[in-house]
Amino acid sequence: MTSPNNSNKNNSSANNETDKESSEKQNGMLAGIFERATKSGLGRKKSNPSPVESAVAKDMADIHSNPTKLRLAFLGGGSFGTAMANLAARNGCDTTLWVRNKRTVKAMAKTQTNKKYLPGYKLDDRLKYSHDLAASVKDKDIIFIAVPGLAFRETLKNIAPFIGGQSIVSLTKGMEKDTFAMMSDIIKEVLPEVNFGVMSGPNLAIEIMKNMPSATVIASESEPLRHAVQAALHSAFFRVFASDDIRGVELGGALKNIYAIAMGMAAAYEVGENTKAMILTRALAEMSRFGVEEGANPLTFLGLSGVGDLYATCSSELSRNYRIGNMLGRGMSIDAAVKKLGQTAEGVNTIQQVHEKATKAGIYMPITHALYAVIYEDKAALGVALHLMEAGFRSDVEFVMAHDHSNAALTAHLKTSGSNTKSKDSDADK
Ligand SMILES: NC(=O)C1=CN([C@@H]2O[C@H](COP(=O)(O)OP(=O)(O)OC[C@H]3O[C@@H](n4cnc5c(N)ncnc54)[C@H](O)[C@@H]3O)[C@@H](O)[C@H]2O)C=CC1
Ligand SMILES: O=C(CO)COP(=O)(O)O
């Protein structure tokens, strides 16, 4: 017979065994996550510092204590280029905003406002304006580019003759049409020697102009550049975090635009909070799945440039992509919605690029394909949404528990999503 004491002892040793097993299981699971998370190499190539590690590398301590030494150019006089240039000028950096239209430059210099894109917001009186591209970028430490993705290559080519030791930072959240190139790819192609970074985060321009506390991420392989951007833009209202996963950060900023359109559309159908939460988290699953295929670190999507920006743009009518989706949900055509918006909504092009890329590469992106089917194949939104809900059984977070392909037989009877695309998973598996 087992005495109570023995029984306790046995229980406690059984408990110890269970604790040990569960801690081993947890450690194994964590190791799995980290293995998956770090298997990609893109954005973390640690080569020797580039020979053009520009002026910013000279004396970081000096720049930290005195960011006014930085000479900056911002290219693109839309809402975001203006908002960021204004932050830098307010921090005392020597800042020039380049705008392509001479008359706009004159008006901005005279009124110290950006009447078209940020009406009613007074800009810092130290901000300089120019329509002379060469003069704007010469003798600068960092050139920030905030033109739409479709104009990025052209802008880089135009400044190429004037680039020596300057660093370049992309603020653009788009993709090139037809090539699927991201902005960092274009920088590497057009200016292979240049020291560069990408900046992305939940940064609705109007909120920044209103001094509502915000944060963003600068991603670069160059630590001096990361520090210089942090020093240039940081303030009590704006925090700049750092990353070396360039691919992950720029993909976060580009991909979330797709789901902001989806959420704007869902809002037009007056869906509930559960539905919004489902769209948001499944969007994040798609983003990180696509990101891993593209060489990003999936954990980057948990940061400001991933879940942060996804949340901001999927929740706010200040987002132009959300507004496009909302107009579509109210029955407008894509062309009419784009015309009515009159500003950049990168998601319109990004949906097409990602749909095509995911289809070719066999990456499972049901929300993107469904949105493409509604916008470009004229499928009925409600029918497509129903198909999405009828899709098969999947794992929640596939970096924790991989998708179980044995579910295929179980779900074979279920219909696929509204699109006729082929993915790595069998149709029945969706
Ligand atoms: N507005 C926002 O809240 C944020 C925007 N972004 C990103 O910044 C980029 C720019 O967006 P916004 O400033 O908001 O756009 P916007 O629509 O407000 O302005 C675009 C600006 O680019 C100029 N532009 C267009 N084509 C050009 C060309 N070929 N050469 C030179 N300039 C040209 C336009 O004249 C305009 O001044 C986009 O990729 C956007 O996703 C990023 C974070 C926040
Ligand atoms: O990227 C943004 C906020 O982070 C701005 O979003 P929209 O381009 O949809 O306005």
C-alpha cells in the first residue's frame, strides 16, 4: 500500500516529470520558432562597411548630441514627404524639401503650408523648399525619398549623377509595376554602391502633423545610418526604432495596404469587431507567410512596420487605402474610387503585384486573391467572402504549429476561395 507521503512523493516526482516534459516541449517549440525565424538571410548580410558609409558615419556621438549637423533632403512634396521633412526641420536639421512643381514650391515657401496635401498645418519656418533636384541632393548626408512607388526608379535615376557619399532612405510603401521590385531592390540596381535604408511604420501623416505620439522603424545594414535617422527625426512626439531586416520592414509597409483596402470594404458592409479581428490576424498570417518566402524574418511582422502599421491603416479613415476599399464596398468601380481619392493609394498596384507573384510562386494568400477577384475579375464581394469562410481547416500561427496537410482528405469537400489560383497547398487543403 502506498502511504500518503509516498503518494505525495510519487505525485511530486510525476509532477516533476510532467514539468520537465512540458519545459522540454516548450524549449523545443521555441527553438523551432527561432530556427524558422532566422532561416532567412535577406536584410542581414553583414558585409564590410560600404566604402560610401557617408558623412553620417564620421562622428556619431557628435551627431547624437547635435543632430543639427545633419544635412537632409526629402524628395516628394506629398503628405508624407512634407510631414517627415517638417519633423527634421523642427529638430534643427538643415532640411530641404524637393517638390517637382515650381509654382507649388513658391506657394509653399510663401505660405509655409502644403495647401494640397496638408491644408491648415503650419510648417516649421526653418524648412527650405526647392524644385532644383541637383541642388537639393548635392552636399547632403541623407536623401529621403517619398514619391509613390511608380515614380521611385525615375526619381533615383534623376538623382544618380549627383550621388557621391550621400545615404538614401526610402519612405515609399509601394512596389514597382510589373517587375515586383521593392524600393530597396531598385536602389541596389540603380545605385549599387550607395549606403541605404528603408523607413516604415504606423505613420498617418495628418496625425504626425497634429503631434499625436507616433513611432516608426528605420531598417538598414548600416548602423551609422540607423543612428543618424534616429537622431534626425526623434522627438517627444516621434520615436524611431531600428532594425536590420530591410526586406521585412519594407514588405510590412507595402503588404498592409492590401488589407487596409479589404478592411475598408468590410467596414462598408458593417461587419462586427470579431470579423475585423479575424481579417486583421489572418492578414498578418498572410503577410508573414509571404515575407518568409521573400527572405524576411517573420518576427519583423510583429513589430511596428508589421502589426503596427497593419492596425493603423486598417482602423482609420485617414488611410487612403482604407478609403479606396470603403468606396469599393459602397459599389464604386476601382477607377472611379482612385479618381475620387486624388492621392496615392499604393495598395491598388500592390494587390495586382502580390496576386501575380503569389500565384506564380504558389504562396497561399487567400485574402489577396479574393480581393483581386472582387476588384479585377468583377466577382461579387459577398460570394467571395463566403468562399473564404468555407475554406478548410488550417493552423492558427503556422510558425508555432505547421499547417497540417493531412487535413486535405477531411476538407476535400469544401469549396476553395473565390479565385482560381493554384497554391502549394492542394485546393482541398485551403
Ligand atoms: N501619407 C501617409 O500617411 C504615408 C505615406 N507613405 C508613403 O509615402 C509615399 C508617398 O506618399 P504620400 O506622400 O502620402 O503621397 P501623396 O499622394 O500625398 O503625394 C505624392 C507626391 O509625390 C509626387 N510625385 C508623384 N509622381 C512623381 C514623380 N514622378 N516625380 C516626383 N514627384 C512625384 C506628387 O506630386 C506628390 O507631391 C507612398 O509610398 C506612401 O505609401 C508612408 C507613410 C505614411
Ligand atoms: O502608410 C500609411 C500609414 O502608416 C498611410 O496609409 P495610406 O497610404 O493608406 O494613407
